[in-house]
Amino acid sequence: MLKTIKKGAAAVGLLAMFANQSVWAALPIPVAPSTAPAAGDWIALIQGYIKDGGLVLGLAIAVLGFLWIAYLGFAKFNEARQGKAEWAEVGVLGIVGAVVLIFASYLLTEAAGVI
């Protein structure tokens, strides 16, 4: 019984494959880079995509930096609660971490304008 069902499904599949109707996918139009090059200017198009990719990569690295500083802050806070570190160390880490994050944000903003 199971063999007949499999053979029938295979026959239906073959018939569907050889049907005369063609199927075309309606593909979406690709998004142009932020530089918006003129039509037909492939070099500017590639440069725009590289620029956008660099910006995304820089933002991803900055997000990893934010997460790392947050992790260090939570770890130092936990150590201070357990008595292994002083609360002043938590405060210093918070201030230094905030300065580093502000500086990283500034560098990202400046780099986005240069590229």
C-alpha cells in the first residue's frame, strides 16, 4: 500500500514538473547604497556598498564594545557585593567605561563622515 502511494506521488511530481506553465519569481529591487550613485556607474555603486558595509562593521564592533563594558561593570559590581572588590572600583569602572563609550561614539560619528 505504501509503495503505491509513493509511486503515485512520484507520478504526480513528474507531471507537475513537465507542466507547460512557467513560474517567474518577482524578485525585489535591490536597495541602493546611501551614496546614491548615478545609473550605470558601477564603480560608485560598489564604493557605496563598501562604505555602507564598513559603517555596519564599525557599528557592530562598537556594540561589542558596549556589551563588553557592560559585562565588566556587572562583574565588578558582583565582586563588590561579595567583598572581593571595593565600591570605589565599581565607580571608577563606571566613569572610565562611560568615557570610553562616549569616545567610541564620537570616533564612529567622525569616521562615518570621512568614508
